[in-house]
Amino acid sequence: MRGTGVGSFPGTTQRDYDEALAVVLGELAPSAHGLAFVPEVPGRGAGAGMTGRTLGLVTELDADLQPEGWRLTGTSGAPALDQRRARSLLAQDLDALEEQAVGHTGPFKVQVTGPWTLAATVERPRGDKLLADHGARRELAQALAVAVTEHLADLRRRLPSVTELVLQLDEPALPTILVGGVPTASGFGRHRAVHPPEVSEALGWVLDAVSAAGAVPWVHCCAPQVPVGLVRGAGARGVMLDLDLLDADGHDAAGEALEAGGTVVLGVVPTTGPLPGDKALVERVLRWLDLLGLDPDQVGDGLVISPPCGLAGGTLAAARRALELSRDVARSVAG
């Protein structure tokens, strides 16, 4: 059993990124119960946020930054300044990772925004979200599949001793997309719901690309009513869930995933407010397993402990403590 984090850390400068990386490697990398990851510091600007960071990876589509947010501009192969800056910032972060993680031999995780959350966030060239255009959202998902393949190859080159790479697709908008709840650009309407088969197909393109690159695909969604069955059917071998937001169906789906040999990353360490002691969190995890009729020995490495969302809203000290708790709770539950 391992502890990990979702990805984001507080800060506004490159020095803050270096400190976040040192915390991740210091708290998670040396431990058999830790899953280290590439941290994100979105407070450095739009190019460091989840959308800009992922668009920086997508070399097949060009994008620029508008007052309303990111917008695709075409496929000319000449990315705009903001996209080039996002790409450069990510390369700088990975250079720092390569330098600080020399010799790391355990597993390692990296995060990328998923195709559906991108479609609900990024605008198409002629206005409104990509979600409104069936062809555009397919093109985006296919371009993202190429991008994650290239990204994972780059990470393997930089971290040659890593035993396992995990790629986490962040899809916080997925439940809203499935019920037609994403606002249009005017704010007066809602985009039509996307049917599950299309959602599964596009997710599958990206998740299959991750698997084909030799990495383990996970999907993270810190929202209510996560479609766990759909996500797993699309090829996810791990699902990252917020325990506080699970309804009865969500509990059952998580239990089924564990029984089938999949991974459930249980978001149980608070991201805001006072942090409890590890004893209280251990008891909560054990009660949850008991509710599902599962034994800690039965789930083994299939259960991972984490905060439910990123840690960018707090302090570096609080982020460090959250990772410590995740690691220590995983160790204690594992016995």
C-alpha cells in the first residue's frame, strides 16, 4: 500500500517549484509506501496550470491565451507565444526533476489533463468550447494520445531507473459533461450531454496510448458521481476518488474495482483546514474497507492513500504534512 498526492502545490515562482519537488522526493521517494510524482505549481501563471501545462505537450495543435482562457488556433505547427512559454516551463520543471531524482528506482507518477476536461475548458477558433464541436473534440483526444506517448518517452529518458510509470489523467469535468451541465460561452445555456460511448471512446484513445507506452493509466476525478465503470471500461487501471463525495453506487464501484485487481486511490487526507492525526485517518480507511467487506491484506497494493485534490490552496508546510499523512496512513493500514 502506498501514499501519494494529486499533483499541485502552492507557490508562484520557480524556487517554489524546486521546493515542491524537494518535498515530494523527500517524503515519498525514499519510502516503500510512497509514490513520488511530478509536482505542479499553477500559481506561476496560466502556462503552469493544468490546462496550459497539457496544451504545452500537445504539439499537433496550436493554442494561445485569450482573456477568457485558452483557445485553439489551428494546426500550423507554429504555436503562439503562450503555448511556447508553457512548453518551455514544463521542460524547465522536468530538467529540475531529472537533476533531483537521479537514481530514483521506485515508481513515479505524472499528471495530464484528460481530453474531456480539456474539451470543456478550451475554446475552438471560432468561439465557444471544443465540447460544442464533435470533430474538434475527437481531434483533441487523438492529439492528446500522441502527446502522452511522447511525454512518457521523455520521462523514461530522464528517469531511466524508475521501475514503473503511472500517468494520471485529470478529469474533474467528466460527470458534468455526461449530464449536460457545462455552461456555454454566453452562460445562458448548457452544452448537450455527451453520450457514454463517445466519452469512453475518446478516453480509450488516450488510456490505450498510455498502456502502449508501457505506463499505468489512472483517472482522477474529485467530483460527485464519478462514472467508475465507464472509466475502467475505457482502459483505466486505477481510479482516484474523493471519499467524502462517494455515494452508495460509488462505494460499490470502488469495491468492485479493488476486487477485480484494479487500483483505487482513496482521497481521504483533507486538503484544507486542520489536518487530523494519522490514527483517525487509519481508522476511517479501515472502516471503509470493512463497509465493503474487504480486508487490508486482500487489497494490498491496490489501495493507495492520498488527498482528494491538489494542495495549491494551502502552505508548503501543510502540503508536506498531507504527503506525510498519506504515506504514514498507507504504511499503517498495510500493517
